[in-house]
Amino acid sequence: MAVDAPHPQPTLDEVAELAGVSRSVASRALNNAPHVSRAKREAVARAVRQLGYVPNPTARALATRHTGAAALVVAGEDPSIFADPFFAQVIVGASAALEEADLHLMLCLAASDRGRKRVERLLRAKGADGAMLMALREDDPLVPVAEQAKMPVVFGGRPVGPAPRWYVDVDNVGGAREATEYLISRGRTRVAMICGRLDTEAGRARYRGYRDAMLAAGLDPFPPREGDFTEPSGAAAMAALLAERPDLDGVFAANDNMGAGALRTLREAGRRVPDDVSVVGFDDLAVAGLADPPLTTVHQPINALGREMARMLVALVDGQDPTPLILPTRLVTRSSA
């Protein structure tokens, strides 16, 4: 007489699918963790009853350690950095993705020694379900701490040095190359670059893209003129470039804030844009459209950067192993070039 094969036990993934929630939400609902809505708790409870799901005791013990929070850590120097249009869009994108997983967002600024130590304690003591790190500089002490963290860590933008296991970035090299190629296609042959900080991977990568395009066209790249991604630094860098190379006829700025600063200096110097000097920025922030003249720029999907960082983090919290992601850029042409 044939014996029926034992029916496999339902899994947490099946509970989540039937309940219409993510795996992490189902896990937290089963373990009475915070920040799960009543409607989702009830949907999970119905799925458990319908499937006859029995939690694994070991997995349950681990799951009860969830905090219901994810941290966004920015290694900036000024608390107002979170009001910067770039980081504001990152926060909007990350918040939306975390909301879908019933995780709330913690904002952490690792600027002072005290702030860095607080973030280090959070990473080492699993003070959140996971963390997203941004704006790290070369030799930042948070990088080795993140590599040994007791929680999943996703990098927003690759740090200088070896690529981490999990990160989301934009195509900085390709975007910078396209911006420079566009200036060259408009007949510009003496194109300078206002770089971002060269102790960041974004600053270095964008200069590499500029240099590659200049060399491919048989033109001499200018030495990097460094700024700090702010409007005043772009204005100061532009003034220095005009003093050194008054014959320049094109400028690529590594972000829109510095591009707007360059436009201001050129206007004050009596240089016509784009007749005398063409200018291209990077980011496609609101300031680009409001600049005088409106700034041609490289669009990077900033909201998507935050969203995909958070989605990658949720996948890690759910026990998956996602792959790094590079988001595409595109040129947006306006009146400055």
C-alpha cells in the first residue's frame, strides 16, 4: 500500500505572499515587533491560520531582535545637509521604500567625533535592522566598522577603495563623459572641470569621465579644480580658472550647485554663456532649471537612488543576497551649453 509523502510545512515566504506583505513585515508581525500596522498584523494572522504555519523556534528567536528601524547615515559636516535638495530627494525615496516594508527611517549625521562614535555604537550593537551609508570620504573610519557591523549595511555611492559587497550608485564616469563629449560636440576645445571633493569616489569618478572624453577627442584635460559641491565653491573655482586660463571656452561642473556658482562668476566677469563659455552641471536639481541661464546638466535619478538603497536593505533584512546596482544617467540640455 502506497504511503503519501508528507506535506511540506508552510514557509514564512508563503505566509507573506498570502497576506500581501513583505517577508520582513510578516516576521515582525509574528513576533509582535513595533511599527507594523493593525491591518497587516491581521492579514498575517489570517494567513497563518489558513496555511497552518508553525514558526521555527530558532528563527523566531532571531526575529524578535528586529527593531523596526533602518538608519540613513550621512558623513557630512553640517546638520543642515539633510535639507540639501540632493539628500532631501534621497530621503524621500528611501522613506517610501521603507514604508512599504513597515520600517521607519532614522537619520544619523556622522560629522563630529561624538556623532561618529554614536554611529559606530549603532552599527556594532545592532541598534537598527540595517543601515545605509552615504557621503563617505577616503579613509573614513566608518568603512571598516560597517564591514564588521552586526547588521546589513548598504552603501549609497561606492566609497574610495575596494567596492563593498552591497551598494547602489549612479554611473558617474559615464555621465561625466557624456557631459564633456557634449561640450566638445558644440565646438569647445578648452574645457575645464570643477571637480567635487577628490577624497570621494563621486568626485574622482566624474573627473575620470571628463578626462577620458578629453583624451579621446585629442584634447588636453585641465588639472582638477576642486570644490566641495556648494555654490560658493563653484564660484571661487570659476574665478581661479578664469585667472589661470582666460581663454577657456567650456566648463563641466561636477554638480549643479557648483555649476550655478560658475555661472554667477562668469556673469560678474562679463562672460556670455553660452556664447563665450558653455557650462554643464551634474545632478539635475531644481537649481539647474532656475539658473541664469538655465543649466544644461546630467540627470541622475536621486529619488531612485534612495529608493533602491532602501529596497536592497529590506532584501538583506529578509535574508536575501542582492547584487550591487548602478543607475543610469542622461543629459538634459538647456540654455547654458
